[in-house]
Amino acid sequence: SQQGEEDPQALSIQEGENATMNCSYKTSINNLQWYRQNSGRGLVHLILIRSNEREKHSGRLRVTLDTSKKSSSLLITASRAADTASYFCATDRYSGAGSYQLTFGKGTKLSVIP
Amino acid sequence: DTEVTQTPKHLVMGMTNKKSLKCEQHMGHRAMYWYKQKAKKPPELMFVYSYEKLSINESVPSRFSPECPNSSLLNLHLHALQPEDSALYLCASSQEIGTGVHEQYFGPGTRLTVT
């Protein structure tokens, strides 16, 4: 079942602008992660925010988490054409025997126009 | 080496064929995963292996048969697939619990077409 729901489904911006993507989830979480996927390729981990954190930064990325609203946002500042990709949030939970299970949201397809 | 490799990159098979997808990592990860991703959809978990033992099977049809021969390799054996099984199959691995690191490392995927 889908845990995260991204909003918007698609976003088109000019290079240099900021891009904000939102994610909502349904059940309590340990951590929330954001991944990026270039067209038809594997996913790359971007950032993880723990349930007791409210904000986290990594380079041009800023993630916020509001556990009371069960939502998170990913902000990409000063976007570049190379940021064009699909972005997924994922909640993780312990699945037993040393592994974590990710449940992905539907994703936001970001297009950055040069 | 922080790479997960998958072979083949593309595979076209008929509904009566038997084929296998392969995944390899040399990061010492003890958890490995198979995901299925349809076009414009998020990845969906199929199987989880932990310490070379199957720990999760997300109600996947038996025409998909996973195998973990050792801690670095993960296979997905395919038999009698249906056209609706056409998708991108992604392999991932992660460090074991206790390290505090939950991120998964994904391979580039195998694009499977069933004719």
C-alpha cells in the first residue's frame, strides 16, 4: 500500500528557481527519506530525516518534517537543469532480521527548464 | 565501492521462457531487496533478503522466484511470466540494523519486456 503521497505530481520551473515538493503519509514513522530517480534508472538516496527532527539541510536541499500533520517537504534551491528527475519520499520501518522496508510515495516529476 | 550492479540492462522474453535477473553488491550489506516499478509509478517491494534468508515476500506470484546464493549476490528467476509483468526491476541493498544507516542503495535496474 502507498504510504506517502506526493504533491504536486508534476512541477515545471525555470533554472535558478526554487522547487518545493510535498509528501504526506498515513501511519507513524521512524524516518522519512527522499530519493531521486532519473528517467528509467535506479534511485539515489538524497536525505533522511528522523521522526524527532523538524528540519534538515544538505547542500541545496532542505527537508522539513511535521509529524503532527504527517507531512514532509523537500525544497531544492537554485535549481539546475540537471535536477530534472522524479523525486520520491519513502517511509521506512523495521521489517525484521536486520532489514528496513521502504514504502514509496507516488513521486513528483520535476522538470527544470534551462 | 558503493555500487549495486544489475544484469542484464534489458531483457525481452516470451511467456514460456525461463530467465534470471542478477544483482551484485560489494559493500558488505547484509540486506538486499527486489522492487518492481511500472511506468510512472513508484517502486513496489517484492522481496527482502536478510543475512541470505528470505525475510519478506510481498505476496508475489510464484512465477517470480528469488535466490540469494551468498551475501553479495541476489537473483530473481522468472518463469511463465505475463505481459503485465513487464516493468523495471530494481535491486537494492542496505546496511544492517544497528548501524543507524537506513538508506538503500539501488542498482540501475533491468527493463523487462514480456511478449
